[in-house]
Amino acid sequence: MSIKFLLFQQNHQGFKILDSPSLHKSLPCFHQHPIVSFPKKCFHSSGVRLVGFPSAIQSTLPRLLVTRCISESFSDPLGPNDFESLENLKQKENAFLTILKGANSFLPHVVLASTILALIYPPSFTWFTNRYYAPALGFLMFAVGVNSSEKDFLEAFKKPAAIFAGYIGQFALKPLLGYLFGTVAMSVLGLPTSLAAGIMLTSCVSGAQLSNYATFLTDPQMAPLSIVMTALSTATAAFITPTLTLLLIGKKLPVDVKGMISNILQIVVAPVAGGLFLNRCLPQISHAIRPLLPPLSVFVTALAVGAPLAINIDALVSPSGMSVLFLVIAFHLSAFILAYFLSGLAFHKAPDVKALQRTLSYETGMQSSLLALALANKFFQDPLVSVPPAISVVIMSLMGFTLVMLWTKKKETVME
């Protein structure tokens, strides 16, 4: 018995493979091949005509059935070509997801491009004002939370020595460097005292949330530790920063304690907790959005780097801008290098010493220059005080993500 069929309208949505032993008696060839069952909603009654089915059998079928026991003159509807097409489609989908997940590798290039664009055409970034900066950093922290777990943070608290080292880097090593380069600005370069005060002020603020994201890109397992370090330095900055400014500059700057705590909750705690919540309670949603986070994070980071440069372009091109630029670069470079090598000496016996070195280097070299800029604008009458913090926002971001590129490539080379 040979059963033929003519299919005038195809719609492969929702078909499934069936094997119906009850029909073997009526259609002997069914014992060799399964039956392809298409739901009625996929076809119009006028779209399909079956040839060769007895009317008695057609009246007993609950669904529209098409056998694969076809004659040699008809092609197999589920032949090798179809399976090859499905495999190619799956490979293309996997390739697309790989591109999305690998978007972070383009971050240094995008940051460099945004810097050039901000210098050439500042209006492209000036719309991204300070009020958008906190939500942008919050989104980056949410991305870190989605890719982390509660266990990662519990492991971070098991490293009190590393947390303490990060705190010393923030509020001991960095202020000393700020005082050193502030003194060089006045004594060697003959710059106004207000510019030296701006450099010292920049060295007295807490860590930057961008350091958490830089750590996540280089050493994802260290991101929770970096978040704990930054949260601790930010929480205590309300008391430490005024004390340091009094010692270094001779002026005690009042810092809004409630504002600092609110800043931590909005930018760090809430977004990270939201990401962890998705992982624990809504894993399907977390899995669905995870491939989209890298390209969006790259875009947000580009805005967070380009906007401060575009907004503060006048400070950079000011008569004293190039001298301050040199000092700010030297300040951040020294912080990155010293933190890296000193932490290597302190934790040389740790199994993850290299990852710790990179994490502490980011934490020390990158600080909340926007906070220093806000303090300079609010509590100092001389506008020159705000020039070093404005330049620092750009320099610490560019240097930090340049290190991301270099260290990531080095890790890939070692793994190969």
C-alpha cells in the first residue's frame, strides 16, 4: 500500500512526531515510520488535500495526519536537508549570542571613540548631564548583580585583609599621592594654590563605581569584593573626606551623610540586589536578558566617559589645563602602579594574587571624581578648584578601561 499526499499550503508551526500503533493495522506501512501530526489551526481546510486515504480512515482521524510512507516520487518532508537547515539556524543563533556576550571586548575601543567624539563634537554628549550619571552607574551594577550570586558576596567577606588593603589604598595611599602632586603643582610648576587644592580634594574622595565594573570585566569572580570595598569607602567618606580635606587643604568640607548613604543604596545596593533577585527567583528572565547586558553596558559606559569630558571641555583647554592634565595623569598612574605592586607584596602567597592585584589597582586608581567636582563647585569660590576633578573624571575612566583591555588580552594569551 502506497499513500501519497499533496500539500498546497505549508505551515510547520506546532507539528510533532507521533507513533500510533492503533493505525498499524489499517495502514501497514506505519510500522516503519512515525506519523507527522499538524494541529488543525496551522492549516486551512482548503489548503491540504490527501490522496490515497480511504474515507473510513479519514473520518476516524482526530487530527490531520500525514504519513512519511510516501512514494519515491515525493521528497521526504523531514529529510536531511531540513535537519541541516535547522542546525544552521541554531549555529547562527549561537553566533549572534556569542557576539552579544562578547561586546565587552570592544569596550576600550568604544571608550576611545567616545573620547574623540566628545573632543571633536561636545554636543553629542552634553545632553547626558549629571542627573543621568547615577542611573547609568546603577545599570552597570545591575549587570554585575545578574552575573553574580549570593555565594560570591559571602566569599568576598571572607577576605577581610583584602578589604582592609583596599580601604588603605583609598584613604591613605591616594591622599599621600594627592598631597605630593599638589605640592609639585605649587612648588615646581608654579600653578595657583587653587589648582593644587583641587588635586588634593580629588585624592580624598571614595572609590568609584566604575572600578567595580572594570573588575567585573577583567576578573568576574572579584567583582563582589570590589563592590564591598567601594561600598565601605563610600559609606565612611562622609566622615573621612572632611577630615582629610582639613588635614591636606586646611578647610573642612561638610559632606551630606544622608546623601552619601542614599547614593550607595540607589547606585550600588538596590541594583545589585535586583540582579541577584532575578538570578534566584526568576532565572528564566535572568537568562533571557543576560546576553543583552554586555552591549548595553558598553553603550552606557561610553556615555559615562564621554559626557564628563564634553561638559568640562573648557577646563581641559584652559591656560593651565595641560599642566593639570599632566599632574592628574601622573597621580592616577602612580595610584594604579603602586596599588598593583604593593598588593602583590602583601598577598604574594594568595592563590589568586594576580586577580587581587588587579582588583586593588582598580579600586585605588579610580575614585569618585564626580563627588570631588560637586564639592569643589559647592564649597570653593575659586572656579579653578574644580578643574582637576573635572579632568580626573575623564583620565581615571580612560586609564581604567585601558587596563581592562591590556589585562584581559594578557589573560587570554596566558590561557592559550
